Amino acid sequence: MFIDEACVSCIVNQSTKVANALGADASLEQKLYSHVEGLSQTFSYKKSPPEIAADVYEDMAMIAKSVDLYEAVKKASTKKAASFIPSLEKKLKKSSNKLLTATKIAVAGNVIDLAAAVEFDLEEELEKIFETAFAEDDFEKFALKLASAKSLLVLGDNVGEHIFDYLFIETVQALYPQIEVSYMVRGNPIINDVTMKEAKEAGFDRLCQLVDSGVNTPGFTYDRANEVSQKLFDSADLVVSKGMGNYECLTPSHRRDITFLLKVKCGVVANSLNKNIGDIICKMV
């Protein structure tokens, strides 16, 4: 997906979110906003939103003299997400369709998105997710493909959400022990996306193959990925793409058998999917 005019104001407004996350004074907040607003005049409409965001966040990090702009927020998101795990594990244990329940849990975690134009409450989402139907529902196709797969690549998205991804992968491994699962993360801190640091802290390196994509974008941009990640992306029997950033980067993609799991949180993605903001998606291509 290329950026839309609506993406420009959304990206500019992220400077205010960064300032709030840093507890910035008025001077720094104004510097961030002015710089990003200036950059917006030259945004290329031949790039995806995550590609534009990568350049913007690199500049904001330099201005704020901070390697990880959302470090404190990410820690809080992880702690909050982890607090729901005991009840979700009970839900899974009682479930008659564990794959569907685990998939819904993974999608519910996608509400933790600091780049989204519209924000949702995680606790509220978890209360209703199991009774909410997928607006785009390819779950049965996904389950059928999973049953015959030997390898699965999960493209991680946001910190906090990754805690629910862990539960999803655990469930897949229990149901389909023949599958070799890989979990791919960003190459460096960008917005609140999961990197090797947060993934290792959550134990993904002991759960499955953990892979650093090498990308500096808040989404899997194939051309920016390292060679190992490109080969893994191309060779996996099935790819699960979490969140809007990955969807934006992989629409379109040169490969098939990608299952997009996400919560629609902006009008541009809603229009791309012909769905509504707030819908949950399980789309296979």
C-alpha cells in the first residue's frame, strides 16, 4: 500500500504522541512537530506508510536524543498484557476450538498500537473478542492450511501484543507439533514495535526460532529485510502477518499463503479492505 493523504496528518500527529511518551517540555514538543510537519511536505506517495514512518521516527529519535522513543511505554504495555495471561490460559483450556480462541487472542492484542489514528481499550477488547465475528473470515482456510504445513512464520507487530502472540504460538505448537514455528521481529526500535530485546525478555528464543528481520520500518518491508529473513519469508509454508503495518507493507506481496490478522484502526486500511474501523480481520491471500 502507498500512503494516502490521510496518512500524512496521522504521521505528523505522531510527533505529539512521541512528545507525550517522553514527557517532553513545550520546546521539544514544538521541535518535533515542526520538523515532522516540514518533512510531510516532501513525503513520497510511492512509499508505504511504514516506510515513511521509518524516516520520520529516525529523525525524531535524533532530535529527542533517544534510541527508543517508546521504551517506557513498551514496558508498561508488556506488564499490562501479561496481567491478562492467567485468565486467557483458562479460557484456552476450556475452549472447544483452541485454534480459534488463540487466534482471537492474537487479534485482540493488536489493539496495542501507538501509531493508529484510533485507539481501543485492551481490557474491553478482550471482553468482547470471543463473541465478535471476523468481518473478513478466512479462518477455516487458515486452519486447513495450518493442518498440512511444516513451517510457519509469524510476523510480530507491537510490544504487549507479542505476549498474546506467545500464547498463540504455544497453542499452534500443541495442536500441530509437526510445524516448525519462527517469530520475526523488527531490526531496531521503531514506534512500539517488538524487537529482539522484548522478544527475548518474553522467552520467544526458548519457544521457537526467533528471527531479526533487519527492517527499520514498522512493518515487514521485504526489500529492507536481511537475506536470512527474505529466505525464511519466501520458504515458509504459511505466513501469519500481525497488524496493520505488516498488512500495509505486504499488500501486495509476491508470495501467497499469507494470513493477515489485525484490528482495523484507520480509514485508509478500512478502505483497502472494504471494511469498517473496529472490524477484526482474518484474511488469507
